[in-house]
Amino acid sequence: MGKHEGMTNLKVMRARRNMTQEELAKKAGVTLTTISYYETGHRFPRGDTLKKLAEALDCEIKDIV
């Protein structure tokens, strides 16, 4: 699997909520490293994790992908 472009929208939404990667990780139930990997494109979240991230950011999945 190649490197993804990165979830820049995830980073934008997190910044709009004034959340750190660590805060988002705790709220979504994933590790800090996982959030970093998503934002830099080293990994892409599965559907269940996308839902948790959207809930943690109080937004729609489409807003973060």
C-alpha cells in the first residue's frame, strides 16, 4: 500500500476545534501516533475509526476525509 496524501481535512478540523493530536486521540480512542499517521498520510482510518474521529470532532465523516 502506497503513502496516502494525508488527511489534511482532519488536521484542519482538529485545529478549528483547538484540539491537540493527543486530545483527539484520547477522545477518539486511538493513539497519538495513529493520529499523526492519519494526518501525514502514512495510514488511513477504517470506517469505524472514521466514525469515532468525526464524533470526537463533532462533524461529519465527509468533513475530515
